[in-house]
Amino acid sequence: MSTALNPSAAPAAALSIRYEHGELAALLAADDVLAVIGFGSSGPRSPDPRVLRVGLEPLSKTLLEVWRGRASVHSGRDGELRWSSDGEHVYFAIELDEAACGGIDAAAEQAYACIGTFLAARETPHVLRLWNYLDAINLGDGDDERYRRFCDGRARGMNAHVPTRYPAATAIGRHDGVRTLQIYGLAARHPGTPVENPRQVSAWRYPRQYGPTAPTFARGMRSGVDQLLISGTAAVVGHASRHAGDLDAQLDETLANLDSLLQQAGASNAALGTRSLLKAYVRHEADAAHVADVLHARLPGLGGLLLLGGDICRSELLVEVDGVHQLDPPNRLR
């Protein structure tokens, strides 16, 4: 998979992503709504292709993640995959039963093959962002760990069927006991610009100690001219986890990584805050209030924060953060 940039491509207008309260029917009645994503057992259920319920339980007030496009949206289904599009962006989601596929690795390979085949036939083939959720992500020893097996299958499906650079991504473990792989993502007519963090080794260059197949994602993706899609970020420096068992130190390291990523993306004011929308995945529910307090104290005026109970891809890590940040307009960039 190439990571080369395409400087001649025209940038896309940024997608609107917000956390909102609201009745599902009213949200879906708007012709610009691309996706409505809810969380936990009380999350929304609907046959509408734009609706997805992710099995991560909220640890703060219940909010919906709402994506709005730049034109009227149409939607449909293609086999196991459901999708919606405004002509510039495509939301897609797929859920596969692991047992029916032959295991988590086979489910990941099949899911990514479906995504790649579907997008290759459209005018919006460039994958910008992916979210991957699976049960019991840390279960298994050594290379039999479920996350490592997921990475194996993801790489096989992606390398064969997703002809683009590595997207931004998140992979988090659910606690619901349901062995269904859930993936949703964003693709666009024009490619984004991958962003790496100089404090971290690029994930696809991780050494063998982390598994037979390195994770295939970029640390961030610049979408259009003023939006940064931030991958799942934790207390990893170089390729090593830091501060095992120390939640506050892990939060400090995570925020340092996020600041570094924003600087690398070209933000003239590399600070998360009012123009940032974040998810924090917390391994232990008892830590959720403290994580929220720290993030709000360190990031005054934060545009939105959603706390979710979930396991991080390395068992020693206690918290992970991803999100969306609006960068300065082009004339204000360095």
C-alpha cells in the first residue's frame, strides 16, 4: 500500500462531525445527515443504513455522533455493507459474525475486502478514517492475541483490496461478549494527507515483538484543508508503552503525543480545545470521572468529549484518545 502523496488532488470540504442530543427520527429526516452513531445497550436501533449502534458503553452522558455532509445524502446497502454519500464523502459500516467467517482474522480480512471492493467501484475511493471495535481485544497469549489476529486479517484484506495510503484508525475492545466485528469509516472523492507523529514510530514499522503483522494505520489524516482526523492515541513513545499502571502519567504522555501530532499537521496554534471533538476510551469504569476531569482541566473549552468503556490494544494501557480537530484556515498556516 503506497503512502505517497498526490499534490495535484483538490482538497475536499470538511465533513461536519458533532456530538448531539436528539430524537433519531428527527435527525434522519434532515437530508444532509450522513450517519448517526450511538453507543451501548441503549444506543439507537434502526434499519436505516445511516444508523449504527456500537457496543461500547458510555461512561458519561449519552450522546449521538452525527455526521453531516455538504449536499443531500443518499444511502443503501451492498451485501453486508451499508453506506451513505453526499457525493463528496461516503460513510460505510459493516458488522460480521466472527464464527460465521472462521475467526476474528478471517472476519477482518473479509470486512476489509468488502470495503475495498465497494469503494473501488465508486468515485469516492479514498479511505480517510476507520474505527474498528471487537470483543475481548486482549484475549489470547502471544501471537494468538485477538488484536494481533485482527491485525493479520486487516492487513491481508487491506493490502489486496484498499488501493490507497494507510488511513487514520482506531481499534478498541468491547466488553459485551458479542463476537461481532464492527467497522465504520469515512472515504472521500479526494485523498487526504497522512500525518505521522515524530514522537512515535509509524505503526506499520513496529518491530516483530508486537506481532507478526504490524498495525496498518497512520497517526492522523488531514482531510481537506482544515480538518485533522486523529487516530487512537495512547502513552506510546517510539514503539514502547510508557507508565504501566499509572493513569495520570499515561494521560500526560497521551496529551504530549496529541500536541506533537497537531504540530506535525501544520497547526499554527497546536492546542486542542474549542475546535476539538474527542473520544476517550477508558479500560476501567472507575477511572472515567478522573479522565474527564483531567481532559477538561488540560483542554479548556473542549468542543466535545465522549467517554466510552473499552480495552486498549495493549493490555498495559489504561486510556486512549481519538478525535477530530479543526485546523486554522490555509492563510493562517505556517
